Amino acid sequence: MTEQMHRSAQKNNGKSFRKGSVWFAFFLFFILQVLISGLFSFQVVHAGDSPLPGLTDTTLSFFKAMNGRITRIEDRQVVIDIGNKQGIKTGMRLTVLREQTPFRHPVTKEVLGNIESLTGKLEIQEVSENSSVGIVLEGNAQEGDKVRISEVKVNILFCQSKDVDWQLSEAYHKNLRETGRVTLLDTALETDDPAAALDEAKKLHAEVLLLLSSTTDEKGTVLTQRLFWVSDGEKLTETGVRIDASLEKELRFGEQFFDIKTDAVLQFDLPLSARFITTGDINGDGRDEIILASDKDIGIYTPGADLKPALGGIRIKGESSDENIWLDVVDLNRNQKDEIIITTMKGDAVTSYIYELQGSEFIALHKDFLFLRSLNDRLFAQAYSPAEGFSGPVFSVSWQDGEYRKGEIVQLPGNINIYDFISYTDPQTGLTVIAYDEDGFLKVYDKQGMLVGKSKEKNGGFLETFKKSSPTTMIDRGTWTVKDRLILRNSTTVLMVKRVPLLGMAKGLGYKRSEIKQMRWTGISMEETSFIDGISGTLLDYTVSGDKVLVLSSPMFGVKAGNILKGDNPLGTVLSIYSIKRM
């Protein structure tokens, strides 16, 4: 009889909490966690020569609050009594205000001022030391009218193209918002096209569009900013600043790049032992649902302040012998509804299913005895062998004539398997493959398949490890491992999971905390920064959906210490939702 495969990952059995003799044990676990958790910190590097503060000052100079009057008008051209000395610049837009009847103190009847009415808007075209010439864009103006840029915050849509380093833009975004002069509106749109960005800005009722793009050469990065007035799409200014390679590296590790919110926006205690998470548009309504998989079953939920079952609470129920090892979604048949991809262990065999919602139930469109995974809106597969685990090359799967068909083989370097890697095309070096090795290091391969780099540290350990089948228990053939999910962000930045064992490297005792790290291959070295830190216990799985990161974790020892003190069930898993929107 084939030897039963064993998982190395800790499992939460979901049994009800018993308030008797286990209380004392849980309390000891809680005390132990407090004693060994400790504090950790990172060194903050300050980039004193950063051009970003200067770029911030340049941007804000167009919205400096000021007051003046119209001294002369001819047709729609006006002269005002403020100029370069007062900080006025060409391209600025001021509102035109006309004084109306005076208003008096209700008791003393003293004149306190005059009611002002908005009559128009003008744009500055020429500037001298103490006066400026402008053109009336809207409404009307007359001699003696007031002109003003108010102190009210300016609504700016902050938009960047895909070639802008996300961390660099995050630093600039932080500089702007900390001035308190602007309200920055964020978008998931990444584009260099002003027309597309302006459409988005109008939808969000922004006054100004800030569009960032970048180019890279041997000296570093040139960050280019264009400002547009949203009402008519006119470009206000274009500014470029150079960030040399050494400064960019210094900035990347500076404190401004640790502005990701490390406290979850929402957090849910899940009564089930959920192990995998992803998101997708399951019913084709244009909105993503949350898909959670336990060892056997799959549930669909609606995101929001409360996590509620979606689609009437229907589920995909597995069999008692199932052990789910991978969860994904993909719309391979292009019908605007995501299919759910699930790979399971059934005894000593691997079985994968493709489900789709049809009417009020999930229909199995496909079943096969192999591994499945979606990547970049494509579906990939690899054969399974009890003696080896992963067997043969990774190959694509296509949808043709109403069925799933085997496609071309994926050329991967070394012994990379289906769950090990992620790939992207670098604008400088071409195809780049980043893949886990069996020890938990990330390795980098160039377009020729040559190993060119490696992460500095291991990931801390994988959760899904199985023994290879052997004809006799006297022979140990080793193990095969399902690696953690790798997610590509901003073209060349890869997200990976890092776990910190409870006591040094003794991962068999569990993990005291986890984090999601950002890994970026520069062509010379692997740069590593923290993305989300401070996740208590074991990070089980995670996914990115728009501007949210959804993290599934199990508290240390599988126990939620806070629930013990409240008398609630401390077993199970936690779903935390983090915002990667800039605050």
C-alpha cells in the first residue's frame, strides 16, 4: 500500500472551543507569545539630496494662495496688480469675485465687509514684477473686481504610468500630501496617456491632473511630471527631475517607502479553517468576489464592512479525501466570468478541477490528473507523478472549440516547476524569470536561462510539503513542495511571503510573525523592501485586488490570544484587508 503523504503545514481543525482544561494551556501560549515576540526595527536612511522636495515646491507654487484686483480690462484681457514679486506664475488660474452689498454686525450694525459673488475665472499669460496679464476663461470680469487663489485644498488626481517605480512615486506622493495644501485622489489606472487620465480625473471630480512618467538610462531615472487643468485639458506645466542610481537606491530604503498601512483596514475572524484566498468576478457583474478555500470546500463572499456569503451562499463542496493545495481564477473562455481553478490531493493522486457558475450552481467544466495554475490571464499545467511530485515540463492550456486543450511547452530554466516562478519582460534586459528554489531563496534567470541573481535571505519555510511515494518504507525518496504565491506588481516588482520562525530556525514550532516583501531585480542585485509587515503568526495565503491586499493568516500556535481574553473561540484563521492606497 502506498505510504500516506504528510503535510508539514500546521492545520486548524476548526473544532469548537472548550472552556475547561484548555484555558490554562491557551493562557500559557499567550504569555509565551508576549515573551518571545520582541521588537524589531529597520534602519532609516535619509536622502538629503533628493530632488522630490524641490519637485513638490514647484508643484505647489502653482496653487499658492493670493489676492489681487483687476486694474484694467480690454475685451477679455485683464491686468491685475500682483506679479512675480508676489509669486504669481504663467498658467495659474484665479477666480474673479465681485463685491456686492455690505453686510453688517447684527447688533452694532457696523459694516464688516461686502458679500462677494463669483463671476468668472482667468488664466495668467504674462508676468512682470508687480503686475500680470491674464485672459478671462469663464464668466465675465470688470475693473475693480477681486482675483483670488483660495486657501482651500486643491483636488489633484495623482496618476502614474507603468514605467514609474512604485516606491519612487510613493515617496513623492507622501511629500505632496504632507504639505496639507492638496487633496490627492488616487486611481488604479496606470497610463502615460493624458486623454485617458483626464477622463478618469473628470469622473473623480479633480481640478488638476498630475501625470507621472519616467525614463531610465545609465545615469539613473528621469522622473517627468505633467500638470493639466481638468476642466479643459490644458497643460499647466511639465517638469523633469533626475534621480541618479545611487540616490534612487538610497531612497528606496528610506522611511518614505514604508508608508504602506501596516494596520489592516478590515479584519475578520473566520470560523472555518480557510487555507487559500483569491478574488475574481465569478458571476460576471463587473465586481470581484472573495474566494476562500479550506482543505476541502470553497466558499464565495462579498467584500465589504461585513464579510457575507455571495451568490446565495452556494459553495463548491469537496470530498472527505480531498486536500486542496492550490486556488486560482482565470477567464480562459473569455465570457466575462472567472472560472475557479482548484488543485487537490486525493489520496496519493493530484486532481485539478475547473468550475464555472452557471445559473445558481457551479458546474465542473474540466477535470484532470495534473497541477493547474493561472498566471497573467493564462492557464498552465504540469503532470504529476507519485514518485516525483512534479513531472515533466510546464505547458500552457488553451480554450478551443468549447474545451480545454494542451498547448505549447513553457521554456523554463533549471528544474523550475509550475508553482515556483513568475516572469516579466524587463524593458532593459528582456524576459526575466524569478523562481523559488527548494530552500526558499528567490533566484533570477535572464532570457538565456542563466542564473544571474539570488535573494539575500530565505523565505522562512513553505507550508505545503509532501513525501514522494516509495515502494517500501525503508526507502526515503524525499519530498516535493508547493511554493508560496508570487505576485507581480508594477512591471518589475515581485511580492513574496517571508515567515519568521518562533525560535530561530526551528520552524517546526511554528511562526511568530510574517510579512510580504517587495523584491526587485536591478540587473545587478536583488533589492528587498518590506511591503506589509507585522502580520502575527503564519501567513497562509494572500492576493492583491485593485488597491487592496487580502491576507489569510493563522495566529501563532493557531490560537487567537485576544479571543481567549474575550471568551470567544480562539481557533481558526484571520482575514485581514490592507489598503495600498496612499493615505
